[in-house]
Amino acid sequence: MGFRLPAIRRASFTARQATSKSEDIPKGYFVVYVGEKQNRFVIPISYLNQPSFQDLLSQAEEEFGYDHPMGGLTIPCNEDVFQHTMSSFKGQ
């Protein structure tokens, strides 16, 4: 029996599309904002169980507390580091 692993999705929306928040997020996913330009990523909820993602969450808590200016979860790291971390989850 096989199963399909969830994939990270990079969201590219116009400002008008970004206003319809919940409609853009599939069930079982959530939004994070990453990098200097605050690029929006839609990632699987299952990633919350990964220790390296939990480390990123701890960094976000230290920097922003629970007040995230973008309305979603803001991850304070370089986008390349984030994508590398997320790509390591694909084989698990």
C-alpha cells in the first residue's frame, strides 16, 4: 500500500488574491511567511511534528512572540534555509 507525501507549495498571489485568505489554503495546510520579502508558503500541517520545523517555530516565538504582523506565521530565516529544511521532510 502506497501513500503520497505532502509537498510544500510556494504561493504566488497578487494583492487582490491575497485578501481572500482562507479560500487559498487547502484543508490540512497552513500559511507561513519567510525571508526579507515575506514570501508566502502554504505547507502541510504534518510538518509541525518535525523537530527542525519546531526549531523554526521557536525562533519565530523568540523574535515575534505571538504577534505576527502578516496575520500568518512569520518565520525569521532566509528563504533558502527554509526551503532546504522543508525539502528534508519529503523523504520522511
